[in-house]
Amino acid sequence: LSASFTLDPAFTVAPVSRRTFGSFVEHMGRCVYTGIYEPSHPTADADGFRQDVLALTRELGVSVVRYPGGNFVSGYRWEDGIGPVADRPVRRDLAWHSLETNEIGIDEFMRWARKAGVEVMYAVNLGTRGVQEALDVQEYLNQPDRTHLARLRQANGTTEPYGITMFCLGNELDGPWQTGHKTAHEYGRLAMETARAMRSAEPGLELVACGSSSSSMPTFAAWEAEVLELTYDAVDYISAHAYYEPIDGDLGSFLASAVDMDHFVTSVAATADSVGAKLKSRKKLKISFDEWNVWYQSAFQATQETEWQVAPRVIEDAYTVADAVVVGNLLISLLRHSDRVTAACQAQLVNVIAPIRTEPGGPAWRQTIFHPFALTSRLARGEVLRVEPQSPTYDTARFGLVPLLDAVATHDAETGDVTVFVVNRHLTDSLDLAVPLSGFRAGLRVTESWTLADEDLYAMNTADDPERVVPGPAKDADITDGVLRASLPPVSWTAIRLT
Ligand code: AHR
């Protein structure tokens, strides 16, 4: 089998947005406690942060981290998490039926973010709270001086404002499971008033209105349309959330998850543009794909029946080779839509459906899905290029005929370097890839190449065998007569860098 694609430096989509490589830390399960924070761990620093997790976060190439939720934020009181730790209240977290000790709050998390070298995207609670509490947390975070909450932050040890620019106006308020769930009209009005008030304090903020919590919601698109009719002028982004898993063992459809993500993005963009047209606005909204990943959601047991616990084990999915190929492909989809999707957060960072796993008191390790994320974040540079794949197709139960090859490329006009990212979705056969390179600087050579594939599609990394699945050099990756060639193994993700 063979496949190719046309690549031309003139066919640009948009610059690679660093925020595409975002992640998500929610007060959920063991993401925060025994994830990023574990004061008794042998690697803990003076602030109680696990340095093994900090090092892996940096290696992952994370740019921005959404915080503090998620469903958690819809019942969260941010002021519980400031001031002397001994005085902080323990609260019920209704979203995950857990106890929140508030040992980590804004000031601690911002300290962690600085150490990790990441921007913070802060979500305000529009579930149980409203305009005033959003203004208060904004004041605590961003007001330089002189006001009550700026002085409180200073009294708590942080003189300079945190300067957060990107705020999510709530989380998944279309979902009946959400504490403080709302109709589109109720949410749209609240989001509009919150955005207007926050902007009157800081006009330059980047604000995200909640889109649907998945494209399978019965209100999908209608929710976006109604919310945006109410908020269009006051927000910059509409959010999108999507999780994928093999349904009934249908690996072929699962490997084509990026087809669904493409469709999701174009549907949300079309809905936003139609509202813009109706409002006679020239403004184009961007998409913040601020929750995405593989999640074995059908195996998820709601925790309502169990005891109230601090940091219970919740959705600690172990990821396979096939999952990593899908994650690599979802990143291809996000890059392909860089003209609209300029921020995206893989959910989540540690332990909870995460690329990084830890054991309390024990090791931290890279799950299979760590690798395509880290490599894409490191190698995607410059402009995203539109590619035109020529590929055989295969039939899927969920999406009909789907190309076996998916691809995207980036081109750094300053250095002339090119990176191609490709996926072979065939379950048993390799694909011979050929990419003519006319139009690029002469003398390009393959200087780095990586493939993630394995004869055992279900192989995983574990605490005992953390390096079972690692990427290796791409097979036969070379340039001959101006054509890049490589052999793509079945069910594989590959990145090839040309310099
Ligand atoms: O990431 C896990 C959960 O998935 C988040 O809390 C919620 O926003 C989504 O439904």
C-alpha cells in the first residue's frame, strides 16, 4: 500500500500556536494531591511539589494549563484556598464525591506553574457563583496594588499580580451533571454579564465562553448558537470538549477519531460564523479545545456510592499503543485547524486520564500518550502547512470511508526546517509514504525521525515497566531525488524532521 501528499510552503494555514500544547490540572482524583503535590515524597521540593512530575511536565512541552476544573470548579470557592493552610476549610466536592482539603489553592498553584514554566488559563465558577465572585478572583489574581484583594494577595506572600490573561467563563454548564447546570439562555446571560464586568476592569483579557461538553449532547450547536448570540461581542473563544475511546472493541473507528474532531471543529466554527453573520460582526471567534483526550469513559464508575475520600483514585486510565496513535492523530487535527483552534488542553496532566502517572511515595512515569504529545510540541514550529493526502481508504462503522493516512506539516520560514506528522490507520499493513518536496530549500535532510508503533497494539507502560513503549527511529525515512520517503508500520504515528 502506498500514500503521498502534496506539500508547498505557500499553502499555509496559520502559525503554530504554542497554546495548542496545553494541559489541564483539575482538583480531581490524584491530579493535584499525590500528582503534582506530595510533600512527603522523596523528590518533593520546599513547596511540596514533586520534582519528578515537574521535570516530566517540562519534558512534555506543556505551554498552558487550565485550572482548577473541570466539573470541580462549578462548586469551588477560590477563597477557601488562600491564607494560612491550617485555617483552610475541608469541603465536599460534589463533582467527584471527594473531600477537598484546600491545601493547594491559587497561590500554591501559581508557584507550581512558574516552576513548570507554564501559563495558567483560569476557570471561574459560574455554576454556584456569579459575577461578583468572578470579579473577586480576577482582582486577587491581577490587581497590582491598593485594593482589598490585591493587598490580601500581597499579605499572602505575592507582591506582583499574576497577570493571567485567559479566563474560562465556567465549565460545561450545558451538562445536567454540572453543579449549577443552566439553559443556554441562563448561561449566555450570566457569561455576558461576567465578561462585561471582568473586561471593564481589564479590557485586554481573553475570555472563553462554554461550548457544548461534547458534540453528542442533544443541544450541540443550538447551545453554541444561543450562547454566542448573547456573548459574541464580549468573548474571544468558544470552548470544545471531546473524549474518544474504542466502542465495543471497534478499533477501526477509534483510529479515525480525528475525523470526528475535524467535524467537531468545523461545526463549531460554522455555528460561530453564522452567529457573527447574523450580528453583522466582522469579528471571528477562536476555539479553545480545552478538554480533549482518549478516555475509557464507558468503564468509568461514578463515585457517589463510595465514602468521601481525599484524592481517591479516579479514572486513572492506562494507555495503550493504539491510544497513543489516536492522541498523535488528534494533535494532527488540532494543528490542521490552527486558524481557528489557537488553544487546546489535553485532559488531564497527571494520573487522571493523563500522560504522566505517579504512585504515592513511588515513581512517576510516561504513559504511551506522553510521547506523541512531547514530540509534536517540540517539533511543530513556524507555520502549519495545508497538505493534500492521496491515500487508500478503509471502511469504518462510525465514519464511513476514511483515509488510511492522515498528515499535517509545519514549516519554519526562518530556518527552512520542515516537520511532517503522519498516521497510518491500517490495522495490519504498512504504508509506503512519498512526499515530493518541491518548493522547499535545497539540501534538506532527514535529521530526526520517530515512530510510535508496536506489534502489540495493547502494550502499555507501567510502574514496573515504564519504558515498554517508547518511540524509535522511523523506518526507511530518507530523501531521494527530492522526495521524502518512509515506511509507516500498521497503527503507527510518525514525526520526521527535515533540516
Ligand atoms: O476531565 C474530566 C472531566 O471531564 C472534567 O471535569 C469535565 O469538565 C469533563 O466532563
